[in-house]
Amino acid sequence: MRAFLKKLSIERFSGLYIFALLIIIFSIWMPDLFFSMATLHSVASDKSISAMLALSLVIPLSCGTFDLSVAANINFSTLLVIKLINGKNENGIASGLSLPVAILVTVLVASLIGFVNGFIVVKLKVSSFIATLGTASIIAAMMVVLTGNRQPLPAVSSAWKSISTTQFLGFQSVVFYMLAIALIVWFVLDHTPTGRYLFAIGSNPDASRLSGVRVDAYIWMSLVASGAISGLAGVFYGSLAGPSLTYGGGLLLPAFAAVFLGSTQIAPGRFNVWGTVLSIYLLATGVKGLQLATDVQWLSPLFSGVALIVAVSVALNRQNSLTEKKRRKLVETVVAGG
């Protein structure tokens, strides 16, 4: 019994308890507005794309690598897939690609962006922070070239819209796509040698390299995976909400806030999938409740900024509490287990 209670300690699940407390408070405060299935379905669907973007960050951050290009990548992917679907030939006749081909091409292009990020970081030895920030700027220029800086027309086929909006148990299908991505990333990070190597590299890249781990290859791979997931998220956003020239930038800060806040939950001290998903919906619930109560629209960026500062502070303090000896022991254990 004591071991079970320890697993549910506030250190690991403080976010879950705060989440439950927020639901109780807002349900008592605004029972008609907040405590409804409509609110549940709305929050679940609205934050699915943000959750996918946050999950794309978990992989590179696990090995100590930043990818600041994911927001630009998701935005570019939305515009690209819609342009491919709505394509016209030189005579103005519709000649768009089929949905599966357009989606595949878009995800491949997003993965290629991740590949380029990996090349710059691994081969050119540029800091991942600087490299992906520069790539994000290049992608922004590519969006202007792709669209002529004009809002593209949305794709209107029912098959395209149904990709993300088909309902099951009252939830739109985009929620289940997000959960599927979360399960895959969780399995890779927590139940495969690849995941163990990524965490080992994030803990101590030099010790990992000396232990035989191909550090550069895993960093490169993490950026490709990040690009692919952000590209897929862009496809789902396009189906769910239509094209937008600017939406991506607003998702970056909440995604980082969720990932760092998630690193203080469930598996404290390391980036993890379920802590990230919990954090996305914890922040979303707080913002939604206050917006319903006050009708103030600037609460979302305020929440995200404060959460990011607090989460990074807590995460860094926990990381710094690990001694070099413990870090080396972790790497040795991981490599031996692989």
C-alpha cells in the first residue's frame, strides 16, 4: 500500500491534482458554462494540434537538442498540403494530388526540413538553438514564396475535412490521432534501446559517445522525427481549421511550456510523453476556465509564459541535483541494457 501511495506522490502527479482542482473550482464557479461535455470535447479537440507539436519537441529535447523550427514547419506543412490538394495547371484547370499522395509528400518535405536541421547541427556543428531558429526564418520565407503572401483557399472536399472532424464518442478524430502519436513516441522513448540512448545522450553526450553510442546519428534522427511529426500535425490542422499564414508562431511557446512542465510530472527530471500531454490540457483547462469567467483573451500567452519560466526553473534545478557520478551510472546502465 505504501509503495502504491508513493507512486501517486505529489512530486510525480502534482499536475494531475492541480488539474482536478481546476475542474472542481470552475465547475462550481460556472456549472452551466464549464461543466459540460461540450467544453470537454472543445478543449480536447482544440489542443490536439498543440499536443502533437509538443510531442514533436519531446524527442529532440530528450537528447538535449532544441528544435525551434517546428512552429514554422507545422505552418508550412498546412499551406503545402492544401496547395497540393488545390493545385491547378497552367490553364487554370484543377490538377491537385489525391489526399494520400498530398499528405505523404507534405510529411516527407517536413521530414526533409528535419534532415536539414540535423545536417546543420551534426555536420556543421552549429548549436541546435541557433540552427533551428535560422531554419524557422528560412521556412517563413518559403511560405511567402509558396503562397505569394496571400491566404490560400481552403480545400473543400468532404473527405479532406473528415480526416480530422469525424466524431467518435463525441470527440473529433484529431484527438485520437494525437493519442496514437503519443503512444508511438512513448513506446519508442520508454521501451526501446533508441529511447534509452536518447536519454543517455541528453544526460551526458560525452560519456555516451565513449560508451559506443552513435551520438550524432541519434541527434540527427531526433530532428528528422521532430520534423515528421510537426508536418503531420500541420496536415491535421489544415483539415481541422483550414489554411493560415500565421498560426504556427503562436503554438511554439505553449508547446515548450508543456514539454518542460511535463518534465516535472510522472517521470520527474526527464522529458516524457504523458507528462507533456497532461501539461497541455492542464494549461488549456486553466485558460479555458478563466476565459469563460472573465472573457479576457490575453490569458493564454500569459499562462504559457509563466508556466514556461516556472517549469524550466524546476526542471533545471532537478537536473542540476544529479551528480556527475549518477549521470555516468545512468549512461552505463542504459548502454548495458541495450
